[in-house]
Amino acid sequence: MLKMVKKKLLSGFIFLTVTAAITAGCSGKNLNNTNNTSEENVLKSEETFSKEAQEKIYEELFDINNKVTIDIDMKETEIAKMEEDFKTYYKIRSKSPIYRKADKVTITIGDESYEIEDVGVRMKGNLSRTSFYNPLNGIHNMIHLRLSFDETFDETEYYGKEAQEWTDDEAKEQRKKRTFAGLDGLEVKWNRNYDNAYVRQRYSYEMFRNFGVPAPQSSFANVTLGGDNYGVFFIGEPVDKKFIERYIDEEDTGGDLYKGGWTYSPADYTLNMTYGVADKDSGDFYNMSLKTNKSTSVHVDMKNLLDMLNSDSVTKEDFEKYVDVDEVVKFMAVSYFLGNPDDLRNNYNNHYVYFNKSTGKAILIPYDYDRTLGVTYSYNPDGTGMTEVSPFSENAEALGQKQNNPLYKYSILENGFFRNEYKEALKEIADSDWMSPERIESEYEIVKNNYEDVAVVEKKLDNVQNDKLGFGLEGEFVYGDDGSNMSVREYMTRIMNTYNSVIAQLNE
């Protein structure tokens, strides 16, 4: 016996849900059939959800008080195709853009289940990408995943004779607009750095948002595939057009969004930094990969920013013309306390830059903050887990060289235009409870209670150390050691000691 199947059509978004069975032991049935060529079948059970209902699902998905399970029902033949996609694109030093089909993905939030048919699944990540499947052993390595709820699977260059044939144009358009909780897709990433506290990346994003910097919503989920438990994954909201529409004022939506990272060279905001529209099929990549306005942008705002930052005589007025100073300074202050060595400041990596439509001014958006608050496993470039780095350091710490990024040089470093504003932002954070171990440990307890019994992977995987996947707050700082993580408590204590010492010296 089931509750009613509902399909939401709101503001151009289609949102398909099936709620949990009323009777215990009764499994959810999905009547979603948007790829069926019969218009009657597509529209037969349609009901309109309110905007409030859609937002409620979104909020529940990313509320850590709710236990989330993602069950991926995917044929082994489709998993094998993902493996072949990886190998094909790896040969040209690229990353496969092809989504393979899961027959059904069931997302359970608390006691409510939502089933979505024909969901796209592909590998996600950079250095984490690896061969993960063979016919003899099945899945033998853990990988990050990206789910796509709006895939049409009809591109013949990718799917050949198996490409989906859409004889009903309306059904195809509905599929292209389909979302889950207003999201086109979902990032699903395993605990590759063995953060036994689990919550550090999510806490980092929450901290950014609290201090006025847009950052992805995130939470956790127990992921199962083919009936096997793969443990506790971090789930994140993609930074895309919908993200911008959700978090940026309406008059500033529609601007250019770039994903910045180390792509053959650093995203350091010098004139050597590359930008454009990536082409995974040809292996063309850029430090700044345009994610919106791909067919229309001529990169005017990016050119203006780089020309200004790299001119012979930059003035404060010039800087303020092209940069949202308040947002960027707060981004820099929060980033300091989080201590990510693989971020924009320390490795010219892992961020988005967005240009507000009405002003052309740049803001920064954090991304991939899985090495914060004491995570040093396999990567500890400064030897201290960033805990002895001054907030006014003149270096790019992970690179062991002088800071080359003019965004930092002209804003907060020595003689920077906005050094005082940066000091004030640092003080605001230091005076808050965000650097209090008790705050993050309380979130840890919630997540632990929800997922501790499913944290360890049931099967042996080549790239997973099962004994490191359990929950725990333990950890110890060892200078230069990169084989483990220090505890959040020790990290916060150590970096606050460094901050307070530096500020005391400045005030002498």
C-alpha cells in the first residue's frame, strides 16, 4: 500500500517523488515514466507541488539530523561502460563526460523515499579517478560519483545504437528540466582522506555561508550499489546555474561562472592563466572553465579582472571596480582559519569565481574543501597541517614559494588595500564560536549516531582501508607526518594559538 505518487511542475522544474510506503515492509513503487513515448503515461498521475514543498525536500536532504540513503540500481553492463569510458578518456588525459544509466535511484531521507528512474551516473574527480571495475572482481576500487537527474541519453556520439529515441518532444523537454529537490544533479564522494570526524568539509561550507560567502549545501548518505554497502559518502550541491539562482540576488544572476583549478598550470590570476569552455572529448581544458553562458560569453568580465590585476599600476579604486571586496575578503579570512593547503591561496586551486551580472564584480565560491581543519592524510605540504601559518603569510604554502596571486597581493598582504578589513574579518571569526571544538563535535555526534553502523564497507576494495573508515575524534599532530589526520580539537587549538600570537605581535 503506497502513498500517492506525485510529479511536480513548477517554474520550469519537474520534480518527481514517491513517498514511503504506509505499510511496513511495502516497497516504494515509482510511476515516473518520463521517457515513455506516450503522453498519457507521462502526464497521467501529475500533481503540482507548491514551491514550499520543493524547498522543504531540499532542506531535508541537507539537514544532518536526517539519515539519508542513496541506493543505485544499475545494471552491471552500464557499470562496465563507465569503466571503459574512464579508460578511453584517460588515454587522452581527459575525463569522461558520459553519463551511464541507472535504472532507478532511490533517495531515502528519514522515513521518506524518493525514486527516480533513468538517472545518469558518471565518475567524478581529478586525482581520485581510477580504474574501478572488471568482470572478474566486479567493483574493486572506490570512486566519486556525479548523479544527473536530467539526462536524455540520446547523443549518438556517446551512446551509438543504444541512444534513447524520444518520439515525444514534450516528454524529452520534461526530462531535460527534471530535478530532484530543485537540483539537476548531486555530487557523491567517498571519504578518501579518512576524515574520521566526517563533518569537516560540511562544517567548512557552513562556516563560509555564516560569514557571507556563498557555498554549496552538503550532508551525508549511506550509499548502496547492487545491494552492497559502500559506506558513508559526502553529498554536495553542485555549483551551477541553479546554485547561482538560489544564492545570488536576482539582479546579479545570469553572469559568467568559472570553475578554477590547477589544470596543467596554476589558477593564479596572472595573465598566464587560461580560461574558456572545456572540451572533454578533445582534452581541451583551462585553469578557468566556463560553466554558464557557454555559447554566448566572450569573457569580458574575466578579461577586465585579469587586465586590472596585472596592470603596472593597480589602484584601490580599480580593485573595487572589478572585485566584490567585502565578499572576497571574507572568503580569504574564513579560508585562513580552515587551513586548506589545496585552496586558492596556497595552491591556486579549488574554487569558483562568479561575475555578478549587474556590476561585473567578481566573487569567490569555495569548492572541494576536504582537506580542512587538520586533515593531513597523504598531503601535508607545510609540515604543520597549516597550523603554524600566519594569516598574513606572504607565501603560497603548498607550493613553497612567494605568493604570486595578485588578488591576494593587492588586497590583504603587506600594503594591501584592504588589510584592515581582512583583520576585522579575522577578528569576527576568532571571536565567534566557529573555532570552538565543541561546536563541530556536536555536529559530529549527530552524524555518528546516524551512520556509525554503516561506515565500514562490506566488501574488500583495493583502494580502501576499511579500518580507517570508522567514526572517531582522535588524532595527533606529528610534525611533517602525512600518514594520518590530527584531531579537530588540536587543529583549532593550534591555529588559534598562532593567530593570537601574530595579532599580539602586531599590537605591540
